[in-house]
Amino acid sequence: MKENYDKKMQAVCGSVEKGTKLLLHSCCAPCSSACLEALKDVFAVTVFYYNPNIDDEGEYRKRKAEQIRFLAETGWADFLDCDHDAAAFARAAAGLEAEPERGKRCYRCYALRLEETARTAAERGFSWFCTTLSLSPYKNADWINELGGAAGERYGVRFLPSDFKKRGGYYRSLDLSKEYGLYRQDFCGCSYSRAEVEKKRAERKTDGAGI
């Protein structure tokens, strides 16, 4: 039977002491929006912006600025920054350059970000950690929860299971993005996802020209 990570999250949220500290890895402001809305009344959340997969420095800074602005406007969480360590993603992706999107390279990318979030959570005294990654319909929730749970065990901090896209979570993020005027990107962040989006865009133009 397929795991119901959303149900597991709801069970934890119903039993944990209010105000418990949670470190939430965030890939971007739009994805964080619905996740924070679901967590903010239970946990004292700090957003951890660790995204070495974003290859372009300008894109990285733009997304980070939107994350900071969103938190400043809502007050839903504190913010914890870190270095833009693009070399870490390059090492993780080495040898998997030809993999398709949502394949083994993405698995390593999830692992990289969850590992660092777990390490930071343990180092800074957080009781729980989680990630916004499961909000996306293009991300593998099974992989995310498997990797998060394993990282939590290694560092002695609890991973909050989640599948934030459930119960309309993804569509709620669209509404919140519109409400707060958030910049929404159309690719994950790495050069590989950018290339795939550009390829699909070119194919759509070619198809349209032939009609």
C-alpha cells in the first residue's frame, strides 16, 4: 500500500507541542507559501534557504530575495541563509549529466539538500526538519520522505513526513503567489531543468508554426 505522508504529517501536527522548533528547507517562496500556511500554527518555523542546484547567480539571488520578502510580509517564519554552494550540486550530479529530469540526478539533488538541512537542524537545536520539495507535482514524494527520514536518523533529528501537494496544497500555493505577487519560475533551478524547459518551449513554437 502506498504511504500516505500527508496523513502522517497531520498526525504529528495533531500531537506535537505547539511552538516546537522546525527547520523547513525551502526551494523558493512560492512553494514555501502553502507549506508555511499549513505549519505555522503548530511549529515555530525557520526557513532554510539551501539550493546549490540553482546554477545562475542572478536567478539564485532573485529567488532568495523573494523568499525574504514573503517572510517579511507574512511573519510566518524566521529566515536562515547559507552560502550558494553551486560546487556541491556539481559534485552530486557528476556522472549523471545525461539522466532525464526526475531521474537519478534529481534523487541525488534531493539527498544533498535534505542532508544539509538535517545537519543544520541538529547543529542548531531544532526538534524537527522538513522540506517544501513535496509540494511540486513534479517531485517524487516517496524519494523525498525516504531520504529525509534517513538523514534524520543519521543526525538524530526528526523528519516531518509530508506530501504538501495533497489537499489542494499546490493550487493553494498558486493562489498565495498571486496574492503576494511572488515571482514564479518555470524550471527547478539547475542547468538541466532549464535546458528541458527551453527545449519544450522550442517544440511548442515549432508545433504552432506548422498549424
